[in-house]
Amino acid sequence: MKKLLLLVATAAGAVFVRNKMAKDSSDSALWAEATKEDTAGA
């Protein structure tokens, strides 16, 4: 029973970390897009 609980806790932690990394990655991409210099219109 303890092994199953450990497995479930590890899986939940892995999903949490994966989702946080994906959100951080998308936030970084959005920030880069929003702050890039517009040289085409000059």
C-alpha cells in the first residue's frame, strides 16, 4: 500500500512540474513576442 501511495504521489508531482514548465515556456514565448522590436514598419 505504501508503494502505491508513493507511486501516486510521484506521478502527481511529475504532472504538476510538467504543467508548470509548459506554462512558463508559453509565458516566455508570449513575453518575447510582445517585447520584440518592430523593424519592419520603420
